[in-house]
Amino acid sequence: MLNIKADFPVLNRLFGGDAGEPGMALHYLDSAATTQKPLSVIETMDRFYRESYGTVRRGVYRLSEKATAEYENTRKKVAKLLNAASEKEIVYTSGTTQSINLVAYSYGRKFLKPGDEILLSTIEHHANIVPWQLITEMTGAVIKVIPVDDTGTLILSEYAKLLTERTRIVAVNHVSNALGTINPVKEMIRMARQANHFNPQDPTRRGAVVLIDGAQSVSHMKVDVRDLDADFYAFSGHKMFGPTGIGILYGKSAILESMPPYQGGGDMIERVTFARTTYQKPPHRFEAGTPAIVEVVGLGAALDYLAHLGLDRIAAHENALLQYGTRLLSEIPELRLIGTAPHKASILSFTLEGVHPHDIGTLLDEEGIAIRAGHHCAQPTMDRFGVPATARASLGPYNDTADLDALAAGLRKIIEVFR
Amino acid sequence: MLNIKADFPVLNRLFGGDAGEPGMALHYLDSAATTQKPLSVIETMDRFYRESYGTVRRGVYRLSEKATAEYENTRKKVAKLLNAASEKEIVYTSGTTQSINLVAYSYGRKFLKPGDEILLSTIEHHANIVPWQLITEMTGAVIKVIPVDDTGTLILSEYAKLLTERTRIVAVNHVSNALGTINPVKEMIRMARQANHFNPQDPTRRGAVVLIDGAQSVSHMKVDVRDLDADFYAFSGHKMFGPTGIGILYGKSAILESMPPYQGGGDMIERVTFARTTYQKPPHRFEAGTPAIVEVVGLGAALDYLAHLGLDRIAAHENALLQYGTRLLSEIPELRLIGTAPHKASILSFTLEGVHPHDIGTLLDEEGIAIRAGHHCAQPTMDRFGVPATARASLGPYNDTADLDALAAGLRKIIEVFR
Amino acid sequence: MSRSHELYQQVILDHNKNPRNYRVIPDATYSCEGHNPLCGDHITLFLNVGADGIISDVSFQGNGCAISKASASMMTTFLKGKSSDEAKSLFKEFHDMVIGDLDPDVQETHLGKLTLFKGVREYSSRIKCASLAWHALMGALEKQVSATTEA
Amino acid sequence: MSRSHELYQQVILDHNKNPRNYRVIPDATYSCEGHNPLCGDHITLFLNVGADGIISDVSFQGNGCAISKASASMMTTFLKGKSSDEAKSLFKEFHDMVIGDLDPDVQETHLGKLTLFKGVREYSSRIKCASLAWHALMGALEKQVSATTEA
Ligand SMILES: Cc1ncc(COP(=O)(O)O)c(C=O)c1O
Ligand SMILES: Cc1ncc(COP(=O)(O)O)c(C=O)c1O
């Protein structure tokens, strides 16, 4: 098992503890919302601001040249993490949400025609629902929804039926943030290809492209976009030990090249006149304006940290904790686990009989345990399981069995209070 | 005069200086591209990551509650800086570029009809040109351009003629980043109102709204959006001593409320179903996904720093330096100042006879002087003045006369080399 | 004493478990669905106001946490027999109390037992739970069919 | 010695001031406009290639910094009389040198005097200036009308 709490300053301080009391350690169980940051990431950004801050891709002075080099170096690291064919397939965005909006606005507006179909799953995050709804309003395309069974597993036979020659886009998450289900995205991409022979060499030829929302997967398991054959892969820096304000869109070169710009501004143009403006090649075509320079540098440090831990070791650690936590929680009779797919990532979503998730959240916080309560930006998932909200404990590589023991003990105490 | 170099770590270190040499101090003259950061901003973000990092607007645990409070507190500070009527008029974006794209996509797509006119000035940054070009392609609206005279001053009599009942949007910068011209935006807004009686109570009624690109003004002079009567005001955190990855869009409440969402995702919705989704009120309607939490907190510290310096003192300091620098540069016979408007901010754009701006930039860098060389993302401005590029020294409150002396000495040396 | 004990008092836990006036008024003069967009909780408030402006009956139904349910339950018992103008000024007092602008320990209020909810001001994420029913009440009085806590 | 002296040598300054082959070839076999989107500089390259594949004339015009102008000037003098295949392999050597993958001090090259430009590898923002004319050359050989340094 990993033992890395020491790398994370926030996990080493005590909270509360005024009036002579010693304070409490933090049991942080909300990594699916956002992860804490290791010292190396915090220090890299701090040092960069103190010593090397400058703008990128514009300055002819060394401060800017060096900033540009660090900035572009992260792109290479991301390409390596994903096993992308080239760093030109890596677009910087402000987060998963913007990555998906970029595809919806740029690819969607260009290629979707009235009656075209977008396939989503029932268990998507709002970030992978609402952009498509906005784009259907503009294009006349329609959304079809892949159903899930009672464990939270996508029903592939229904997916197969929904895949038709009208399917233009399939957009599903790799891991559901509300349930923890790991979706069989490799198989789903293969099915999309078979149903609908898409030719990436000629993206104007109609066919379905597949976008994978990797917000919950990329720091928890090895992801190989070429092995998956994903057309787009989207994720956020802040959920992978990096800073807020930075995200990634991976896109296959041929597809990115077929896409018009999304936002307009500096650095994405080749030549601007009021009569006519021409645009740069990808990825720069999609990166308008001064980018999140320091956040990109911080993300680079986060990728180094991830590489140092090793995704296999992270996955093994988190899986062991998931088994342990599932067992602990199953012993609480009042508790109902929501999301019991055979293939699951380290997310434990649940309800307690007679206690609303918000009350669970507030009362656990008294014990220094941070979980999330609510709809997890996945209201259709809540609707599917007939609950308004769940409590959710989600794990990262810095968690240990003590965190889960504290959670179980806290839940038992709450049940007492509410009895 | 201000004397604040000590507040900025990067201005207190020596660069280069390998092989026993002592290294050089940095004469940073590229604040129009991005400003350096004071220690208080760097430390606020560092401390936040170490001690208080959590997600916002979602968690029921204290870490998240406190993060949310700090996050929303910055909104109040921004409202105060601009003298906005309410913090609900303050939308967080990733930068000026995104702020303008948001208005173009959301307001523009809803209200622009074929033949409607958008007025821009000749001396805009690409961020205030390209989004409008993209939107004219979608809507059939057309762009008209306000000309400038040879000093770089907008010709208001021509502007008056361009204002017609077809004018729907006027978008101009407060200060030109390429020339330093301060545009008479208050007068221009007044003229737009008179030419075209816009009723902010009923934004669906046709009329021109005015967007001011404040990227170059907001940390250099007092801006009062209510006194200006601006409908939108856009700027970037990184140009006002704050971090990268965060920007602001101010919009009048009634106008923001009339606008549809821009990006879709978490936190901007009221209720999501696959059948129908409803959206939150502004500003949250326009803030999809996990925001730039730590950057917002850092921006809050930058606003405190700005308040501590005082915008009047900054303006006086920079104006004195501008006068000093203009005099120094005017004494160099080979030098041509581009941008000589009577009303100017602290930007010195110039060319040297026989020396390309890029060579100036590289050679000044050898002396530890960081300036910008190129088209400054304002190619139409370059075209207007018949130059492919200029060299540009732009000032911040941390600059002093020594920086300008070094610049002038460096330029004389370059002229020698190229003679 | 830990924060939460101040909030989760026996009275609140009791109202959560046995909410009063938890029913539909089929022929209500007004009803309004209150909705907290951040958590998805919602309750429907039913209101009968006589010609004299007096609240003759008030009830609620819906889904929410202990805080929002207890708050709705206690609010309905408290309001019966009060005028709609009184209800509006109670809303203001309650709202000021939960956001921390009014401290019932040092300032006079007309909130009676409802001052129990003062503890919520310590929990910024729960303030909207306590005020959800009250927002629905205001919506009903203003003849709206829905209200959110976003105001 | 400071970095810039290595780059701004007398030869380069001279070619900047007195660029060779700075003219239009009206009936050029090929021509291509090279463009550096980051700085807006552009030059047009003119090329005459005989039936034997030999470059019989090559010239340029346009706007650019000392580095790009000197590089264009020296490239044109160097290429005259070479075959288009040789030109392509020289492009590769030149390109590798300026991005720092080929060090003419330790590895053999066919670049002759053009190795002067090796200093540019220290200036990441200027590499594209040195290679602008070469990109235009490649564009011309590939019969494109325009080329950027973005490749
Ligand atoms: C006048 C003006 N507008 C817009 C921008 C774009 O700002 P950003 O790149 O931070 O989005 C800039 C700066 O680059 C600017 O100077
Ligand atoms: C599955 C999934 N998709 C998308 C998102 C949105 O990510 P962000 O808010 O960082 O844009 C999240 C996280 O909130 C998520 O869990």
C-alpha cells in the first residue's frame, strides 16, 4: 500500500482546536470533487511566480522563452501520460467542462445536422449533458440516452440498439463520479466503429466520433487513448493533484484539424484583418488569449508526481481501499450503497435510512471527515435511482484504512443521534 | 513616487550570472503583456493550497464552506473596485478573452440579426476582434470600424457617423495595448445612448450595448462602471498583479439576466433532466464547472494590494514615468514613437530605423531589459501605422526611472551595433 | 460543545422525524414550490389566507434534510393565525438571523422558538436549508408558483 | 562573451544590411510566401529549377528581422547550383541545427558558412526567424503558395 499523506500539507495540519483543544486531523474523502495537492506542485508554482514568471509564446526575452519552454513541456508530459501520438493532440482548456463545451461548440456546430443523434449515458455528469443540450438547440440534433441497470452498469445491448447510422457523437464518462462505475469504453468505442464506419482520415465523412469524459479516471488508472481508440478525451487538472483553472482536451489530429475555432483572440490566429482572419493549426487554434501559464506549469509537476507514484500502484492501493470500505459500509444495516457495479472505481455513494445526506455531511464534518452530499452534478443519475441526493466518500492515493474506519464510526454515531 | 520593487520577488533576484559573474537585475518593461506578482498574492495562494484547499459551492464540510466564502468574497471586492451595483454583476471567467467571447456567443447569438452592426475600433486587440468575426459568421451581422488619426486617437466625428439604428454592439478598449491611447469611453457610451435609445430595463428592445475591454486600464486608473454607464466591462487577473487563469466580466444585471448560458456544466443549472434543463440566475448561469478557485482567492489578494497602493497613486506614478520615458526616447533620432495620442497610458511603442523590433528585443534582453516585440495581437493597428511590428516598453507601478534609463542606454548601444 | 450539537438539538430532530403540517391543502389559496438548486432539495408550501389577511392554514410537503424539514415544520406551526404582513416581517427576521445579521441573544426578535435555528449561521452551506420553506412562503405570498433560495 | 554576440556576428549584420538576391524573379518556376504567425514576419521566396533538377536561380523579398533576413540572404547564395534534393537535405540539417539536435561543432554537416546560425538554438523565440526562409523554400519545392513556421 502507498503511504503518502506526508506529501500533502493539508493532510498534516490540525483543524479547529481553539480554546486549548488540540484540533483534529482531516479525513479527506472528497477526491472525486477535487484532490488535495502535494508539496511539489505547490512549491513549483510558488517558485515559478517568484523566479521565472513571464508570458508565453510572445516574449523575445529569456523569462518568456523559459516560461514558454516549461509551458510546452507539460504538453509533452500529458501526451506521454495518455500515449497520444503527438503533443499537438493536447489542447489546454480551463477544465473538463470547457473541454467538452469546446467539442460541442466547435465539432458539434460544424458537423451536426437536424435529426443527427448524440448518445449519452444515464449516469453522466452535467458537464457531459448540458453542453450537448445547448448544441442540440442550435443544430436540431437529438440526444439519446443509454440506460443503466440497478447496479449502475450501462446496458450494452441497449447501447448496441441505439447505435445507428444517425449516431454522430457518443459521449460517455470513463468513470461515473456519482456511482463509481467504470464504463467499458474500449468496447463501446469498438462498437461505435463497427456500427458506423468512421474514417478519421476524412472526418467530414459522416460517422460517430467518441468523446470520453475522463475527469474521474485519469489519475486513478492507466489510460491509453490509442489503445482505447478514443477520438476525444477530456479531464481536469484539479482532480489529478494539479491546480485549479487548467484542463485538457485530447483530440485526434485529423479531427482537431477539421474543426473551426471555438473562442477567438490572441495566439490562435495566423493573420488578422478586418476583412479576413486565418487561424493557426491545432492545438493553438483552440487556445485563445493568455493561457493559464502557471497552472500549466503546476500541472507538469502534478504529472511528475503521478509518474513517481505510478498509476498501477495507485490503482492497486485504491482498489484495496475500495474493497475494505465496501465491506465496512455493508455492515451498517441502515446504509444503502448506490452504485454496485462489478467494475468500480474508489467511490462509495450511499444513503442512510432516515437521515438526509446533507445532515450526514454536516455531522461527519464535526469528526473531521470531509465527504460530499448532494446530487454530485448528476441529477439524472439520482432520478434513476430514486433518490434526491446521496452521501459520497471518494478516495485518493493518500487515503488509508483509518480514513474509512473513521467514516464508518461517524456514520454509526449519526444513526444513534437520529434514532 | 511609489517605491515598491521590494514587494515583487522576481524584481529582487539576479539573472544569469554563471561562471562567477554576479548576474543582472531585471528591468521588467512588459507589464501590458502580464504583470509580475507581489509576495502577498503568491503567499496567499501558497497558503490556501497548504491549509484550506477545498472545492466551492458544493461541499457541506468546513474546508469547502470556507473556500466558498473566500471565493465569493473576491466577487465583492471586484464589485467594489468597479463600483458595480451588486456583486451579482461580476462573472468569473478565465480572462479578458473569454469574457469577450462569452458576450459574443451569449448576447451576440441571441440578439444579433443579419445586417445588424457591431462597431469596433481600428486599434483593438485580437481578443476584441476575432470573437466578433466568429459571431458575424453565425448571425449575419457586420463589423464596422472606427478609424484613428496618425497619433492613434479615435476620430469621434467618424464614430458619430457610424452610430446608426442598426448598431447593436459597440466594443472598444479603454486603453490600447499596442499604442497606449486612452479612449474617451465615457463620451463614446454617451454618444451610443443618444444615437440609439437603449433601454436597459428591456434588453430585448433593440439598441446598442457597449462593451469596454478593460484589460489595460483596470490596474492603471480608477474605473467606475456606473459613472461610465458601461454595459459590459472585461479584464484579466494576470494583468493586475493577480494569477493567470482568472478574468472578470462585469455586466449590468438586467442585461446578464436576458442572456442565455454560454458553457454548460455543473453549478450553472437549477435542474437537469434529459427532457429539460433550467439554469441559475447570473452570475452563476455563466460559470460552468469547477471554477479557478485558487486563482479567485489570489485575485482577491491582488485587489487588496491594489487598494493598498491606491489607484490614484499608481496613475500618478505611471504618468510621471511616461513623461520621463517619452522625453528620453524622443532624444534618440533613429527612434519613431508609434502612438502619440494626447491622452496616453504608460505604454511606449516604437521602431528604430534599420533595426527590426525582434532584434531590439533580443539585444535588450542581454542587458536584462524585458520588452515586447511584435504585433502585440493588434495586427490591424500595425497595418494602420504601416509597420509589421513595434518594440514596446510598458510600465507598471514597480518601475522606476532607472528602468527607463537602462532602456534608453540599451537602445543607443543597439543602434551602434547595427550602424 | 461541538458545533453540531448546537444545531442538531432534540427539538429539531423531533420535527424532522415527526414533521407537523406535513400534508397537502387541496384547495389552498396559494402554493409554491421552493427549490434549492445547489442540493436539489425542494418542498411545496400550501397556504390559506382569509379575506382578513390572516393565515388560516399552512402546510408543506417535500424532500429535504433535517434542517429544512424541521424549519418548515416549525414555521408552519408558528405562522397559523398570523397575518400575511406579520409573516413577511418574520421572514425578514428569520433570514437576518440565519445569515448572522441578527443575533437573538442580544437583539429583540419575534421569532420565539424559531431562534433555535440561529446555530445555522455557523454553517454557510446549510443556511439555505433553514430558509428554504421561508422562501417558498414568500413565493406563495407573492403568488409565484416557484421560488429558489438563490435570491 | 554574452550570448548575443555569438548570434549577431558581423556576417549576419552585413547580410541584414545588404541582403543578397533580394529581388523578384518575375518568371520563377515556383514561389512561396513564408509566414511566421507569432511575429507576423513574412518573406516571399522565388525559385527557378531546371529540367535537370538544379536550382538555377533563387531570390527573396519581404519583411523580417536581422536573423531572418540574413538567413534568407545566405541561404539563397548557398543554394544556387545545388539540386532540389540537396536543398531538401540541407533544410533538414539546418532545421536540426537550429533546434539544437545537430551540433556542427561535433557532428559533420554540409552547411558550410550557414553553421553561423547555430547560435540561434539558445533563443527559442528566434529559431523560427532563422528557419522562415527555409520553410518558404520547402513550400516552393512542394509547390505550395504559402508556408508557415508552425510545422
Ligand atoms: C487590450 C487587450 N484586450 C484583451 C487582451 C487579452 O487578454 P487575455 O490574453 O488575458 O485574455 C489583452 C492582453 O493580451 C489586451 O491588452
Ligand atoms: C465525470 C465528471 N465529468 C466532468 C466533471 C467536471 O469537471 P470540472 O468541474 O473540473 O470541469 C466532473 C467533476 O466535477 C466529473 O466528475
